[in-house]
Amino acid sequence: MSTIRSFLESSAYVRAFREEPKLRGYAAAHFVDDVGVAVATWASMLLMTNLFTSQRERAQLMLPTLACFLIGTLVSGPLADRGARGTKESLARRRYRLVVWARLLETLALGVLVLRLANGVPTIGTVLPFAMLTAFSKTAFRPAKIAFSVDLLSHETPQMDADGKPLLDERGAPLFQKTHLLVMGSVIGVLGATAVLVGLLLGGRVVAAAHGSFAFLFLIQAVMHLAFCAMVALFCHPTRSAREVRLRDLVVDVAGEGELAIGHASEAPANERRIGFFGSLWEGMRFLLGKERRPLLAMLCGTALVELVTESYDGKMIVKQVLHGGDDAVRHAEIVWSIVGILAVAAVPMLARALGSLGKVFLVTMLIDGLVIAFAGHLAGRGGAGMIVPFAAVLAVDHSLTQTSVSLAELAQNSASSAGMRGRIAGLYAFFVIVGDMLVEGIATEAAERFGIPGMLVRVGILQVGIVLILAIVGGRRLVRFGLHDRRTPGETDPLPATT
């Protein structure tokens, strides 16, 4: 019993939930939202899998969607960081407002989809408006969501480099690391992955209970989105506890005193207004090109590579269209991938604590991942339903490695700057990834038609290995040693209170 108590007291998750009440509130809101995701998961996957009969059909949906992703990235950084020269509290309130409005916009997109599905057989044209509106919302508000989750955390410690020297942010002030940042990201990731898993496990029964009505299931998801908005508004106010929130204040803060959620020019100083959207991208680039942040830039390049590789193929499409599996085979494969994803995300905080160098772990996982992708392509190339199980098992390893590398890079990215720069870094990263994804969709279509999807997958995996080796050579010793260190002694566990 004492062993269990000792484990719980030392657990990063237990400490984080005990010390961060707004983390608890945000996790609860995501849990409710993810219930809606679970209800509609299998309907969404089945809908898309049936529509994607070839790589070219997939591209017909993905290219307009990626264009909306790109438009969203152009406004994402300024949306998240507008007013960065103001107080930390005003910036946090702005992001709080954006998180609520983002989910409301996605609820509207679901409403459009429900109406279109209720009035006819689903086609690419039926789904496209929903996909485009959701794509814009996800990229336009994503940096604000990322920065908001960091804003909610109160405990932090000063950051040090590998030699024990204090790190400084873009303004020359001491750089602080949110103590429970990785737990926050891991909790949200685990909840989302668990919702997908539950949705897959119960997907057939849920669809049958709805008499095959995808529209009804998406309607339930929209209701859960609204519940998420209410819970975030109440339990995640950046400057008040839930007990202190009053209805009138809540309406004013969420509505922005009658302003649009994106704000207007009078909120920011004149020099900030002149920066504009592309100026925001330049500020993020200038920050990352600083000599001391080049290892972080290398990690972000590697993470972008993972995103581009993932965009080049669809595992579910391969199971159904290449290996000729049925709907159940697709669902079972996705269940395996979801379980592995949950375990990988949940283990990241422990992995980061056990291994000091984020750069070393990142490079190794990406190298292995490239080899795994190439092997998955080899298995798919052998064809036949007999290859579904080994293909799904190998791709599960790819999922776990991808989740690990992306989580470590996000931790480094979110800890690399002050609150006022965080959104611009995320927006810059998203901009280059979306541009790359648009190119990859076209290249992957031509490559799949020339080499076949399995042959394309083999080449993609080998390409990833080559690029990672180049990153390792260019990054050198600084990348291998790159990690996040704080000023606590090995026996000290209590974090410092927030000071910035």
C-alpha cells in the first residue's frame, strides 16, 4: 500500500492534477467534447474511407481543404499573439475568447454537414464545405489553443541549457518552463485518442443504433461541442476561478465587449498593427534562426517532415483499396493504431524525464520510423487480405514513433519563448507544413500512379531516413545534446510559482 501511495505521490500526472485546477477544468471540458467525437468517430471514418476510392479522389477533397488550411495559417499567428505587447493577463483573456469562438465555428460546420447529409447520398461535394470550414478553423485557431493551454498553467521553473546557463527569451528576459506542460499535452492527447478508440470499438453498434444515420451522429457531436464551450468559459477563465466567474462577466469576456473574436486594430499598438500577417511569419522565422535556437529549428523541421510523410498516404485507404479488406478490417486496424497511440502519448512525460536529451531521442525515433514506413510499403506490395494484420502491426509502430517525436517537439516549441511569441512560432510552423502538404498531395498522386501506393510508401520511408541523417549532420552535437533543463536540484520536486 505504501508503495502505491509513493508511486502516486511521485507521478507527474497526479502532481499536475493536484497543483493545476485549470488543467483539471480543461481536461474535463475535453472529456465532454471527446464523448461527441467517440459517437461520430466510426461514422466519420467510414464516410471518408468509402469516398476515397483512389489517391486522385482523395486529392479532390484534400487540395481545397489544404488551401483553407493555408488561409488559416496566414491569420493564425497574429490571432494568437495580437496584443502581445500588452499584459500577460489581457493576452490570456484574448486566447480564452478565441478558443471558445473556434469551437463555435466548428459547431457551425457540423451543422452544415448534418443538413447536407440529411438531404442526400454523401459525395465528395457533400462533404467538401464541412471539410473546408473545419480546415480553416483548425489552423486559424490552433496556435491560440496551444498558447492558451500553456497560459492556464501556473507553476513554472527557470530554464537552463545543457551547461547550466540560464536561457533567455526573445526579449532578453529569463525563460521559464511550465512545470506541467508535457502532462497537459499528454492528457489532452490521451483523451482524444481514447475517444477515437471507444468510437471504433463501439462504432458498429452506434451506427446500427442510429439506423445508419450519419447526420444524427454528427448532430450529437455538435451538441457536445457546445458543452465544451460552456465548460471552458466557466472553468478555464484565465484570471478568475470558477467560483469567481459571474454570468455577466462571462458574456463580456467571451464576446469581447461586442467586438469580433479576432479583435480590431485599436487593441494593439501602432507598430504592432503595421506588422501584419506576413510580418508575423517573419518575426517567427527571425526568432527561430537565432543561433541558440537552431537545435529547436532542426527539431521543428523534423516534425514537419513527419507531417508531410503522413500526408502522403492513408493507412485506412491502403487496408481497404490495396489489401482489399472490408469495413471491419479497417475498423480493427484503426483500433490497434489508436491503442498504440494512447500508450505512446501517455508515456511521453516519463520518457522525457528519464532521457535528458530530447534531440537524441527525437532523431532515433524518426530514423526508426522511416525504416518502419518503408517496411510497411513492402508488406502492402505483397498484396492480399493475408497482409492486413502484419501491415497494421507495422504501421502501429509508425504511429507510436510519430506520436512520440511530435510530442517531444511540441514540448520544446512551447517552452522556447515568452507567452507573446508562442502563437507566431506555431503559426509559422503550420504555414510551412500546409504549403508542404499541398505539394505532397500532388506529388503523392503522381507517385502512386507511377509506382503504385506500396512502392510510393517504400520510397517515402527511405526519403525520411535520408533527410533525418542530414538533419543529424547539420545539427551536430548541439542537436544531440538539446533538451529542457530547469534550476531544481535532483531531490527538489516543488515547482516555483509563475512569475511571467
